[in-house]
Amino acid sequence: MLLMAQAQALAGEAATTPVEEPFFDAVTEPCLTVYEEHPLVAVLVLLPVGLAFLLWGYRLYRVLVVLAFLGLGAVLGLMLTPYLAVAPVIPAAIGAVVLGLVAWPLHRMAWGLLGGAVFSTVAAGVATYLAVANPVHLVLVSVGGFILGSVLTVLVMKPLIIVITSLVGALTVGVGTLRLVTLWPAAGEPILRTIDTYAVVPVAVVLGLAAVGSAMQMFGASEKKRKEKEE
């Protein structure tokens, strides 16, 4: 299946170093196994989770930030594995728990740090693409991107959270729905052929769902704020 092959390729690209391989394998392999061999279980997980992200992502953002820091802590723990005489799962678990516990009460700061990290990475990538080779300049660009990204992420936190969670939810719902229809070859095969022929179709569907989800989240947040003012 095209989707299975693409997922496996992405997983292979992500696991680029020996230190990261155990983490990515531990995450991707069970997910791909469930998706391929237990489709009903995958659908029952993907569709509710995707709808929750799509329709109520703003209310769930604190949980999403904690999950991001759990993953970051696990990766950092795995990076320390070569210097420790223990199994990789131990530092990964410790790192995940520590950063997860820190991110929960400091969720706004954690959100800003995530935004800063993304902006810093993008800024460094653009600078490298523009052939900025001076290490000092690269550091300054990265630091500047981090500071700017952190500030902007906090200042426009609400719309960013809504857009990001809507996109994640739309993608998850799309994948779950695709897995559901492929259980019936008469419906699934034409859809898969269409996706293979017109790659823009799934992109348009996901963006359309995300737009609807964003609008509904914005409306829900506005209604909640209006009711709070009335009370």
C-alpha cells in the first residue's frame, strides 16, 4: 500500500543515527503493525483522536505540549545512552518523565520554547540555503530566530494552536478514514487509484478539513469567552 510505504520511508529517514533508531523503531513499528494488521483498532483510535484535535484542539493544547516534551525528553535521554551503562529505555523514560512534569505547570513557557525551537531551526536552514557559512553569523541567526519565535508564539498563541491542532486533526481523520474505506476493496481501490494519480486530492481534503476545524474552534472559543463575560 502506498500509505504504508510512505510511512515506512518517513520512519527510515527519521532514524538517521544509531542513537535515535531505538526510539523511532519503538514508536513507528508498533503503530505501523496495528495500522496494517489490525485496521479496526487503528480506525477506532485514529478517528476519535483526530476529531478531538480537529474540533477541540485549543482546549487540549496543554496536553499536546506535554506530549511534545515527553517525546523530546525521550530523545534527549536516548542521546545520553552511549555515555551510560544502562539500557536505552531507562534514560529515555527518565527524560520523558522529567520534561513532561516540567511542561505541565509551565505550559505557556513550554509552548514558547517549542515555537522558538521551530523558528530557530527554520532560520538556520534558510541561512544555510543562502550560503551563510560564518559560524558566528549562523549562531546569531539561530538565536535571533529562537527569540523572535518564542515571542511570536506566545503573542499569537491562540490562532497558532488552533491552526496546528486543526491540521493534526484533519490529517489523523484523513488517515483513519482512508484505512476504513480500504477495508472494502470496491470503495477503497478507486480512492487509492485517485490518490496515486492526483496527489493534490488528499492535500486538498486535509486542508479543507483543517479550515473547517479552525473555523469551528475559533467560533467555540469566541462563544466561551462571550459566555464568561456575561457571567
